[in-house]
Amino acid sequence: MRIALFITCVNDLMFPGTGRAVVRVLERLGHTVEFPAEQTCCGQMHANSGYRAEAMPLVRRFVDAFAGYDAVVGPSGSCVAMVRDSYPHLAEGDPGLAAAVSAVAPRTYELSELLVDVLGVTDVGARFPYRVTYHPTCHGLRMLRLGDRPLALLRAVGGIDLADLPGAAECCGFGGTFAVKNAGVSGAMLADKCAAIAATGAQYVAAVDNSCLAHIGGGLSRGAGGGARPIHYAEILASEGAQ
Amino acid sequence: MNARDEILSRIRRALTAAPPATAAPATAAPAGAVSGAALVGAGAAGSGDVIALLADRLVDYKANVRHCPAGSVGSVVGELLAGATAVATPPDIPADWLSAWTGTVLRDGAPEPLTVARLDAPGVAALTGCAVAIAETGTLILDTGPVQGRRVLTLVPDHHICVVPASRVVAGVPAGFAALPDPSRPITLVSGPSATSDIELDRVEGVHGPRRLDVVIVVDAQ
Amino acid sequence: MTTVDRGSGHIVTPLPFPRYAARELGDAQLRTNLRRATHTIRDKRLRVVGEVPEWEALRWAGAATKDDALARLPALLEQFEAAATARGATVHWARDATEASAIVTDLVRSTGTTEVVKVKSMVTQEIRLNETLAEAGIAAVETDLAELIVQLADDAPSHILVPAIHYNRGQIRDIFRARMAGVDPDLGDAPAALAEAARRHLRAKFLTAKVGISGANFAIAETGTLVVVESEGNGRMCLTLPETLISVVGIEKLLPRFADLDVFLQLLPRSSTGERMNPYTSLWTGVTPGDGPQNVHIVLLDNGRTATLADPHGREALRCIRCSACLNVCPVYERVGGHAYGSVYPGPIGAIISPQLAGQDAGFNRSLPYASTLCGACFDACPVRIDIPRILVHLRQSGVDAKRGRPSAERTAMRALSFLMRDRRRYAAALRAARRGAAPLRLGRRRDTLRRLPWPLSAWTTSRDAPLPPGETFREWWSRERA
């Protein structure tokens, strides 16, 4: 099976460790991962902020870069949701692009979908002896409908102490450019999320999306959240012991 | 162009310029879901399960429920009317429902329609039947048909006693609507006494409609 | 591009959403009240929706019925008009808020009365009916408890279902004590006592009113029937006791058949008050001799609905049955309340329908589609499956497209980013530059975050730290290790 890594632009620059973790998990399971170097950005920020014309070249670029793979895996719920849910809408009225999108989008998976649904694995042989709480990000929860998959993977991690997050399904307040355009409301939502994290007594808060985690982490590093630190769940799945 | 013609032409223009998709992904329903009829409420009308469900749902919304055989409606109504100054009824009220009541009976339309002021007097209770009752939602449907009278009868008095024959109890909302003989009659759905959720979005009973609702379910003698 | 006729009235926000939001966020009591109320209703809704195993099928059925009605709207409106007229109602048509308010005002004037009782209705708020009646010397008495509270407080509604959601019981008691004529000066704050006070206050008005004014939740084309869904009995009073009844009905309220109510009377109460069924629902068809109002008028209103219908990517917003479930689950609404949206329609549905009805150029309506994180909770709660997040993005896009002629720093940045990301070499070089540019910021730091960024990114650091890029991008690592 040819698996392509869709790193996402935010992870490429800001969180390369998450990309390395995805590669490590898949290789540990005996798979080969390819990295199509032509990939850049999926265009989510542009499209969701209203810049459809600016997003379109990036949509075309994405479907070209990832054509021909059996599976495309991205460690980001919102970027994968952009490809799977929004690309078909954006391609309406352009039959050529629509065909290319319908070839690639259904084969684009968030990491937990690839592991659980396609590869049939929940125990990836990881060990992470810490107290962890899991925040199901909005796009993972309500667009991709990841459901229990990430938690099923985390539950199988050796030594992990998983704590339920109160009000888990509530948005953290990130929302892409919302965090800047409506910074006050975003901050109010963040404060409530950090308080919920603090109530779990967790050492780490895990999620499927580093952009939400950067926002949450930005609140946690100001002392909210009771000392919890943000971590992408792929890095937990890649871990083989103490950090 | 007058407003009517202009609005209709605006709509036609909107629909012609971009005709609605026949099966767009956003509106394509899964097989079997295009009609809500018969989706909900499968139990047999008048069955024990359905009666029990109706009573449960009525009580949950703070109505008082009594069960009795047909021969005892009069005595149960008499008990429920304790303390009332008068009972207002539709013209065709069965005589035996009032067999134990010795007080004043205000019969609407016999000969004159009852005035609002008369119905609003302290202690007046209303006694009616209903067209159909929906178990799943604890709903009584009044359609001004037999033994129900005008809408004002069950609105202005602060106490409503509704007699519901078991045979009129259906399981769900679709069966309730299907049982109504004439949709153009004034129809009132009553689910519990008057209530409001306007203070902190929590339900509290008792505003403008009748604050006391008694439901007498007439079950066949065993 | 054909022009469309936009609506007018109280559907235009006079200030940008973030400005109002900043004001509302400063009110700690408001936040506490909203949190308590929205969480109460969320739990109730989940409980009663959970009782219905066919819920998802009902949502699909509701959406399909509404779409079908919209696709056949001209024929259904004509059918409705004919059926209602045959039963003695008089049907009027109004292109916009001004025309509708004028029709209603003339009808009230012709009765000679100077006071009308009103059933709570969003559409009469939308067309500013009370203000127009007041200019004509006619007092409109709101009879819904929450509307009464807002009217007594001389405030604006902040929620579709519960316009006084921003007040708690203590505040409501204070408003009643200060503003309600003849109220018990020792009135307490128990909800039952407050409801009792409203009953006493309105009783005489109900029993003597000559004219009632309502909206309608549904209008049935097949039979000419109107439907009002309510709780307190104030609706029944207004619909039954006056001699004259005037109902203002948006043209999107049409349902083809009487039997379609099956689905909607299952969807609406559970979604709105979290009840299996609301206490009272009234249906009437024209005039019934000897029972209820003998002069029955219906005003069918466009006010931007046809403009909304003309947009194939946004028209599903017309499915809305005003249940307010989307408000109650919205994390943004929960923090700022309804006044922040500057329109009678707040929350997620307001963020789309205010700009759809009145246009994005009206006031600061263009700011409303950005009042969302696109978290998707509204779509999941919507009983008629309106994909609000998708329409929010669609409106952002059409709003941006409409302003392409004018300069904008944001667009310059978006264009530059898109340009960089269209080419692998430009993109890789930009990543390298960003990483190197950040490197000096790391010197001597023990943490990998920044507390303060320069404008315009300072908006990020007002409430959170910013992360710093590490020493190597992923693609640099890949080419070093794997390529």
C-alpha cells in the first residue's frame, strides 16, 4: 500500500515533531511512508476566511501532488476535513477538478482513520506513562466524525492514565482567523477550556490538531490548565517510554 | 405591479435562475426517511402500554391523571370538582359525567354563549372530552368536535377536567393528526397545564392558561 | 448577475460584531446567566432527542419537506391564499418591512382601537411593527412572559425563543417591581411567583382586547391553516378572544400538506424548549362562526426571503423553523449573548440570515458570518439540517468577492500567502526564512513561546502565547534523513 504523508503547512514549519511521529508509528507497523515534496498548503485558511479565489490554486495543487496514492494521511483533523468535506463544494462547476477531487478526497485520512479503519490497528505498541486528557477537536468530532478512534488508540498505549475532559465536545475557541478577528470571544472560550483541563489534573492535553493545541498551549503557558502541556496524540502513539 | 404579483415573480425568478437540485447531497434523505408519517409511535391505539405511556407523560408535565371505568366518570368528576363554584361545559356534555355534581352547571350555548366574564369568575372549572390523545407526548387534542365546545371554554377557566376514552388514545404524533376528521376546525393541542420556560430556560407551570389540568382516562371495566 | 430585493427592518447590525462582543464580554453577570440557561436547555434537549430513535430520519424528513415547499413556493402560496380566503380570511402581501407594518397599522386603525395584544413573534420584531404602531398612537402589549420582561425593561430581545434569557430571576423580579403597574412590592424571585405576577398583570388586557397580532410557526397550503406553537396560554388568549386577528407570516413558513405537521411538531418542541411537546399549539383556518376572531387577516411577507431563495448556496437557511437550538449550543452565543449580533436574529442562524435577508452591505452585516469558529455544533443541533458552517463560509466568500475592488491589508496578506504556497521552492524558502527569522527570538529563552507579537498578530497574544518554530522544518528533516 502506497501511503503519502500530508504534513500540512502548520506542522511543516511549527510542529515537525508531529510529522516525524506519524512516520515512526507507520514504519513501526511495517509500512513505508512517502512524502510528496510538491505539497504545500491545503488552502483551508484562505477558503474559511472567505478567500476562495486564493484557495483554488492550492486545491488544484493538492490533488495533483497526492494523485495516485492508495492513502493520504494527515495529522490534522481540520486540514483533512478541508480536503474531504470542503473540496467537493469548491470543485463544483469544474468537472475536471471535481473528478480529481473525487479520486483523492475519499482516500485522505486523519491518522486515526488510517490506523483503525484502513490498517485495522488499535495497539500501535506505544508506551507513555503519564496522565493525559483528550480534547476532541471540532473538525475531528463533527466534520470527520472520528468518534472514539483516537481514544481507542490512546487507551491501548502502555502506562497511560487517561482522564475524561469535562465539556470535551465544546470548542476551544481557536477557529482559524476567528482567534484574531474575535480575539476576545476566543480568549473567553480558551479560559473555560483551560479550566476544564486543569480540573483533570492531567500532565498532557492531547488532540488531533496542532492548530487547536497551539491555541490551547498558548493559554496553558500563561499558567492556566494546572501545568498541563499540549501534545499531538501522534507523538504519544510514537512514544516508547518516558519523555 | 402589486405586491402579490411582484413577490410571486421574484420567487419564480429566483427558482428559474438557479433551479433547486433534485437530489443534492445536502438534501438527499436516506431511503425510507422522506416521510415522517409512521416513523414514531408504533403501539396499538388504546392498548395498555399506550395508556400507561400517556399517564406517565401527563404526570411528568404536572397534569393529574385518574383512571376509571365508564360507569364511574360521574363520581370521579365530582371528586375533582370539589371546591369549584361552577362547572362550564359544552352543550352536548353527557349527563352521567355530572351525576355526582350538585353545583351550578354553565352549559355553553344553552341558550346563550357563555361570556368571557362568566368563565373568568373565581372557581369556575371546565369539563370536556377530547378528539384524540397522543401518548408519547402527553398531548390532548381538542378540535371543537363532540363534547369539546368552543375554544374559550378550556382557556379562560383556571381548571380544566378532560375525559379521555381509552379508545381515543394513540401512540404517536402522526396517528394523532391522522385521527382528526376536519383540519379546518379550530384545533388546540394541550400538553399539561400552562407553563413557561422563560425564566432561566427552566420549565415552571402556571401562567395564563388553566393552571390545573385533570385527565380522566376511561378504561374498560376488567 | 440579476439584482435581488433585500429586506429591511431590525435585521441590520449597526456596529461590527467584535465591537458589541467586547462590550458584552465585560458583563460577568450576563455570562453567568447565559451559561446557566444554555447549559440547562442543552441537557434537556439531549434528553428528549435521545428518546426518539428515529430522530435523524425526522431531521432528513423536515429538511426534505421544507426544500420541497421552497421549490414549489409560488403554487403553494396561491393555494394557501385561495384556501384561507375561502374560509373567510383576508390575505395581504408585503414586499418589505415598511409595507407589512403599514398594512397592519391600517388594519388596526380601522378598528378604532389604540391597544393590541401580541403573541410573541420574530417576524413582527423583524419588521419593527411595535415602533410603527407606536408612531400611529397604538400601544402593542407583548404578552409572552419573556417579551413582557424585555418590554418592561425597555430592552431588546436577546434570544429567538426566550428574549429575556440574559436576565436571571432576581433581575426579573427587580424589573417587575420597578416597572409593572400594581405589582406586589414584596414580590419574590421564585419563577412561579414571577409567572403569577405576569398572569395578574395581563389578565384584563386579554379579556378586553379588540385586536390580536401574531406570527405563525407554520402555514399549511392545502388547507389555509395557520399554526402557533407556545407555552403559556398567552397565544391562545390572543388567538381566541379578540374580534380581530392579524397574523404576519413569512413566505418561507409554508408547508404543502396538513400531514406535514407530523414531522415538524415532533422536531420543533424537542429542539426548542427541550419538551416532548410544548403546552399549547393552536391551529386555525380563516374564520369559524361563533368561535374566535371573526375578522381574520394574514399578511404574507417577503422582506429578503426571495433574495435568500435566489442564492442556491444559501437558500437552505429558509428551512429554519426558529427553534433556537443553534443558539443554545453555540459557544460564541454562550459568551456574548444575543445583543452582540445587532439583529433580532442572533446566534448562528442570525449570523447567516441577517446578511442574507438584508444584504451584507447593510450596516455591519458583513461582520456577522465571522462570528463563529465553524465548530459545527449548530449543524448537529439543527432539526432541519441547515449546514450553517458551510453557509457561513459561503457568505464570507461572497462578502470578500464583493469587495475585491477595494484595497485591504488582509487580502494582500492572503494573496501573498497563496502566491508563496503555489510553488514548492517559494514555499520551502519561505519556511526556511520564517524559521531563521524566529531563531534570534529563541536565544536565551527557556520557553518555546512568545508572550507578545507585533500588530496585527498582537490580537493573537492578547489572550495566549504564540509558539515559536523549532530549528528544522519537517521537509528539511525529511530531505536530510530520507530523501
